[in-house]
Amino acid sequence: MLSLSMSPAARRLSAPLLAALSLALPGGAAIAQTGETAKLAPPAPSSQAIEQVVIKLLKSRPELVREALDELQRRELAGNAQQERKALAAAAKTLHDEADATVLGNPAGDVTLVEFIDYHCGYCKKLAPSIEALIQRDGQLRVLVKHLPILGPESIAAAQLALSAGKGATAQQVHKALLSAESIDAASLQAISRQFGLKPVDVVAVNRQLGEVRVLSERLGIQGTPAIVVGDVMFRGAVGTEQLAAAIDAARRAQSAKAAKAGSKPEAEIRRVPRPA
């Protein structure tokens, strides 16, 4: 329950608000005066009197509490978004490096969507059709799947298998097989490995790649999957196809605007090449 009594600490924190509200008291307007006029002003109201004004105001208009909390939340979200954009900009080079990722779509696409996934994650599996739809709709989209196995040993083994497939068509097929598999236990992973003729996993090499992704996720404050980055925007959890499509369009426009400002050709024109069949 919200208490309207104010502790000494609360009074100190609320000083600016109380000073403003004091203007509502008789003679309170004189507090704001300066110079010779201020010398003639009545004594400032006591903190107890100001506190009573605050309590009376909140009792008569309790919606002010919710409005204040809503405004606080809005400011916190805006601040978080700004910090997130800074973190993404600082990590851009590592984020767009495909060395530790499975590459989907057009490897030379002009816009990159980065997806952090765990093959045990149900939401990641549900998101897969949306990612595939975006790839089919946009021939200039590059998708980097960053493997973040956080749901146990089977997740780690599945990520190791995906990375051992390397790059290209086989790696993409392995990725899809892992996402569509009902189970990713040892028997299932062995079956997928045999199906695509994969070599034994180089555990040391792939664990190094997984470690790099883990470090990157910590830098970006990613604590769960899926997490998707497009341009300077991050989506945490499940997200709709159209929302992602809008983010891709926004990233492409931002690239064009940046290139135009710099007086060079947009990256979209420089990198626009047909997607491999």
C-alpha cells in the first residue's frame, strides 16, 4: 500500500517538488521573489505545512502518482534504449562477424539481421518460419545465427554440431534440421550428423567460437533467447515478421541516409549482389 507519510529522507528527495507546491500556500509566491522584494516577503512556510499540501494534493488527485510512475518508466525505457544503442554501436564489428555464426540468406546482403538462439528454445523454433519468410521476401538480407546455448548440455552439443557444419548450403540445412528436430538428444544429433555427412566435431575450435558469442551476449546484456539485432535496435523474445521487416527497412534507410550525408554510394548499392541459388 502506498503511504502518504514522508520520512526525512523523502522530504530531502522531494525538495524541488515541495518548493514548487509551496507556491500554492498563502504568501508562498513570495518565496520565488528575488532582490529587494524578497526581503519584504513573509517567512517561508514550514516543511510540515508543505507536507500537508502534498498530502492533500495526492488525496484529491491520486492519479498524479500513476502519472509520475508512468513518466518515470518512460524515462527509464528511453535511457535503457539509448544505452543499448551505444552498446550495439561499440560491438558492431564483432556482432556482424560471421566467423562464429551460421550464415543464412544472402552472404553479401546490404542489411544484416543477427539472431541469438538456443536449439532447445521453443520460442526460437517458433520464430524460425518468420526468419525464413524474411529471407524469401528480401533477397538482400543477410542473417547471422549466433549460437548461445544456455539451456543445458544438449543445447551445447547441438550448437557444436551446427558450427562444425561450417558455412554454405550444408550448414543451412543442418541449422534447419536442428530447429525442426523433436529432440536434440545424443541419438538425434548423431542421426543429423550422419544425414549430412559431417566430420567429427572439433570441440576445442567450436567451444572457442561459443565462448566468443557468450562474451558478446554479456556485453549486450542478452540473458535469454531469442534475441535479434537489426541496425541499432534489439528485440528480446518472440517478435512478429512485420515488426522485423519494418526494422530491416529502417536499417536500410538509415544506411542510405548516412551514405548520402557522407557523399558516397549507399552500402545497399555497393553490396547489392544476387543471392546464391
